[in-house]
Amino acid sequence: MNERVTDIAAILRRCLEDDIPELRSDARTVELLGASVEGNVDTILHALQHDIPVARINAPTAAIEYARRLAQHGVPVKALVRAYRVGHRRMTELVFTELEASAIAPADGVKVAEAITTALFEYIDWITMQVVAVYETEREQWLENRNSAHALLVREVLSGSKPVDIDAATESIRYPLRWHHLALILWYPDTGASSDDLTRLRRFVRELAEAVGTAAAPLFGAADRTSAWAWLPYRSEQSDAVAKVRDFASKRPDAPRLAIGIMGQGISGFRRSHRHALRARSVSLTRGDVEPRIIAASDPGLSTAALLGGARAEVGEWVSEVLGELAADNENDARLRETLRVFLRTGSSYKAAAAELDLHSNSVKYRVGRALSRRGRPITDDRLDVELALLVCHWYGATVLLPNSD
């Protein structure tokens, strides 16, 4: 068989290509498969001929390079392992065919078959461990390099600091930049962070995209070890996209905290949606570890509150000036502020506010009166200031309120 290594390798190569579709990729990889197979056949036959212990054998160079190539092309490691198992089976069949055609005595044939079978098994087991180790190392390094380049390009697109070739960028990051986008920021609280947070976030985004019916795979990138940026792609604007995302996340007890941007088209929409998601997250982080767990830039008043929250100390002083004692941090004033906020937002309609708050209109009227009494003056001259102050209180809570004086 040593004299027919090339022919034997060709038989095994065809067998692998027929049985394992993942190995039939580009021509260069298939060619390298042939070299890997021939290297392994040559190595094991010489080891058998010269009684070389398997433990002293290193995987052939072509086999090592082939494992690296599969890792770079994203071929699952199970395909590599299966290739060695299928090759082992076919090689064993060829060996037994040779033995059957030989003039060796039956008793000796059994011993020879046992020796060769044992050696083949040990060789496959030993070499498989080597090439899988190479695969895993290469895959990890390749993904790290690709993700670094991927993240750099995404940040360049976001920065807008230089012109972007949309088609080239789309090809590089494998995301349709000309479509409509909904940006997300996902994170877990710093407390309890674990090494698999990013894996969990990536899996969540993948399942979310499938559940809300995106037209292509989402774009995912790590912001740090506990948070990530993501974009959901749509061929056309989806008016209910935010509601669908919120519905999916709210039903998942293991869902991360989530800030949702606004729908945008093209590169400008890609950037704008992300900026709005960042603003929404800034509000959420300011509120601390409290509800809501899911926050969207399209939530009434949130974007305005985010713009006002840059200097919270000054904003807090302004809120107390506008609202007076109504800005106190206690449950009673919180109820009064919320009632007054909804009342003003619904056009000063007791009936509309009552429907939204699920209260009787007389209760709304009473609370509005109490709120104005706590403020200490009517809102005829500075209604806009009052609405903005109530909006800031609604989103930032205790961080802009007066210490409780009760």
C-alpha cells in the first residue's frame, strides 16, 4: 500500500467529499483536503511498516494547515472530526481488502488485522486531538481578529469622520447598510457580571431577530465585557418594530436590560438610531437598577429628558425651582406629579387623564388640585416649564428630586 499512497489518498478524499458536504467549499480548500489526506495516509503506512509508536507521531503539516483553513472558513469542528472517522472507516476497509487478497495464513492474518486495526485507531485518536486543538486555537484567534476589524469598521461608520463606501462596508460587516435599521443597546448590570455575558447577549439578539422577523441577520458588536450594540435590519420601515422588540424582551425573564433606538434608513439612519439608543441608555443608567428594564427612545418625552439630563445637578435645581415642594422625593408627591403630568399631556382633560391612569375623573381633579397646592402657584404663565420639569422627574426619578422632608 505504501507504493500506492496517491491512489489510496484519492479514494479517501472522494469518500470524504461525498459523505461530508461541509468539506466541499472553495477549490483551494478542497485541494488542501487532498494534501491532508495524502499526508495522513503516508504517515500511518510508514508508521505501520516501520513499527513507529503512534505517540511519537506529529500530525502532517498539510493536515495542520487544513484544520486552520476550516477554522478560518467557519466550517464546524464536528465536520473535521467526522472526516477523520469516515477516513478511518474507509482506510480500514482498504486494509482488509489487501489482507483478503494476500497469501498470508489465516491465523497470521487475524493477528495482523488486530495489530493494524489497533494502530489505525490509536493514530486517528491521536491525530484528531492534535488537529482539533489547532482548529480551536485558530478559530479563537481568527474570530478575535475578525471581530476587532469588524468592530473598528462599525465604529468608523458610526463616527462619520470620513466618507464610507456603503457597498464595501456592507460586504465587510455583512450587514445591509442601505436598509432600515433599529439600533439596540443591551447590557447586564456590573454586579454579577460573568465571562459568558457576551455569549448570552449574542444569543438573545439572534433569537430576538428571528422572533420579530428581520429580513436579514442582525449586526452584533461588543461594547465591553457586559454590554453590546446591535442593529436589526428591515427592508422597509416597520411602525411596530419597537413594540415587537419590547414584547419579546418583556416575556423573557433572562433578558438583559435593553435600550431601543428609533427606526432609520441608510447610513444616516444607522447612526441616528444608535445615538437615540445611547440617549435612552443614559437615562436608564441614571435611574439605576429600577424599572423599566426596557426603555425606548420613542417613549413619550424620553428623548427630551435625555437632552436635559446632561447636567443633572443644575437640572435638579431647576426642577425644584419650577415645582417647589411638589419636587419632594416621596410616594405621595410622586403620585401627584404623575397625575399632573398625564393631565397636562392629555390637553388638560380630566376624562382623558382618568382613562389613562385608570382613575375616576374626580380623583384626577383632586390630585391635580393637590399637586398645584404643593407647587404653591398656578401654571398659567409657565406651563411649558412645568411640563418639562414633570417629564424630567418621570424619567430621572430621585436623582433630580428634593430629599424627602416628610
